[in-house]
Amino acid sequence: MSDFPPTCPAPTAGREAINGILDEAKDIMTEFKGSPALDAGLLSAAQAVERYGISRYGTLKAWANELGLADAINLLDAARRRPARNSLKAR
């Protein structure tokens, strides 16, 4: 495919998306402070961040596969297997 990928987002696009999710989490913390709904709201925001990351990974891997970039696929797979430094740990 000569036009694959059709467009590539600017490097700041991902940061803007995550910042938007974080802004929502801040609003949740303010709006639901002291409420039983606070935990559910924060979990929702955390899930949104995780799903965003999974979506980006899947898209980048599909592009790398379509373009025959085996090294990129290997790097993406390695990054996905590596635990995030800031992951929440189950208690």
C-alpha cells in the first residue's frame, strides 16, 4: 500500500490525549472528593489510560507489520512485555 499509513499523528497528539484523560481524572477528584464514587471514577480514568496505550500499541504494530518492519515489531513486543514503572500494584 503506497499510502500506508495514510497519516501519522504529530508526536504531541499522544500527550494531548493522555493529558485530556488526566484532566478528567482531576475533575473527578474535585467533583467526587469524599464520595464513594471517587474510587470508581479514578479507576475509570486509569482504565482509559491503559486502553489508550493498548490501542496505540496495536496500531503501531499493525503499521510495522504492513510495512515489513520486523525490528520495530520486536521492539514493540519487548516494550509491551516490560512492566510499566508507574503501574499500580494490586494490594
